[in-house]
Amino acid sequence: MLRIVSLNLNGIRSAAAKGAFDWLAQQDADIVCVQELKAQLSDIPAVPPAPTFAWSAFHPAQKKGYSGVGIFAKRAPDAVIEGFGNPEFDAEGRYLQADFGNLSVVSLYLPSGSSSEERQHAKFRCMEEIWPRFQQLAASGREVVICGDWNIAHTEKDLKNWKSNQKNSGFLPEERAWLSRLFGEQGWVDAHRKLEPEATGEAYTWWSNRGQAWAKNVGWRIDYQIATSGIAATAKRANVYKAQRFSDHAPLTIDYDWDF
């Protein structure tokens, strides 16, 4: 079995203080992908000495307190790739890939466009620039799992208030169509949705800090494990953990019938 966990930390130091790594150490995960480190390498706290954290790598943003991604694993990979070859977004720490045999695992943090029109344009640029990398991975003959915060709710099932959000970043028609193209043209599979085709509120992974979003489960499903068809077909169980809050996102765990 292969167990992969993905979690947007909204600050690795903050999440660690809230017990995120104590919880992760108990999950017997083989690989953990994290996003939004908001820390430089020297600021990343020590984590519990569990097998899950035997190896780790990070791709922080150049800007302090911003973005950044990381991967923890039970064993060292054969190769690590930082960034996807675009200077603008590689400087923001958006993409980290680890290759284990014929399996590649990516920790991805797509930009949010919600803060300004300028950042929405940056998000669209990132989506366009990273498309060829996804195409390359899909055609590589390798099995790949891309874990992370995609900052897009794909369908009406993936957020509570879909009607009122149709003109808002994260649920724009162009964003949703881009994900549909990823699944259709390139053949990627949304592993969680494959396992739970009709899931709604129980599958949400992010809640705004405004109002009573968490208490009322007014959430969005924007954290995914998107995989090539071979390994996606072996996905057995998915779980979004909500008993504790480590950030404004919840961890997504998926078990694959795969020899790691």
C-alpha cells in the first residue's frame, strides 16, 4: 500500500504549533506533500523522528513568509526537481517533484487570484505556463500523483455556495474549463472524485476564515491528488481529516494499492 497525504499548512511554523506534524507522525504515511510553507529553509522547524519524515525536501519562495512547497517521505527518492522551468513562478516556490522508481510525486501550489485582478492574471499565466509540464508528465510513461492546493473548485459539487461564486476566483469558468481539459485532453484522474463521485460537503478541504464558514461547513474542495490513470485505478480510500484544525485547509489522505 502507498499512503499519500497532502496539506496546505498556511505557514509551516503555525501548523507545527497546532500539532500538524504530531498528527502526521501517527498516520503511517509514505509520502506527505505540503504547501504554503511561508518560511525559508532556516526557519523550517524540526519535525518528529517518525519514518514518514526520514527524508524531506523544500522549495521555498524567494519572498519571505510567502508560498513554498515541500515533500516528506519514508525513503529518499532517486531524483528531485525544483520548479517547472518558469522563472516567475519558480521564484514563488510552486512546484517540487520527487521520483521514486517509476513513480513521481509532485507537491503543487497554484496561485490564488482572489486578492487582486493582478494576481488573477498571474494565476492564468501560471496555468498556461505549467500546462506543458503536466503534458510531459502524462506522456512520460511514468505513474504520477500531483498533490496540492490547486485553488480551483472544479464542479458545483466542490463548493457550498457555487451559484454566488461563479464570478469569483477559484470558480471562474476559465479555471474550471482548464481542469476539465487536464482530465479530458491529458487523461489525468481526480483520485478523490473517482472514489467518491457524489461527495459534497464531506469532501471540502478549505474554509474561509471569514464569518462562520468552518462552523457551517461553507467550504470548497480545492486540494486534490490528481494522478495518471494507472496509479489512479489503484486508489482504495480517501479521507479528509477534520477532527483537528492545523490551518484553513484540511489534510487529504489517499491510499493506493501500490508497492512503495
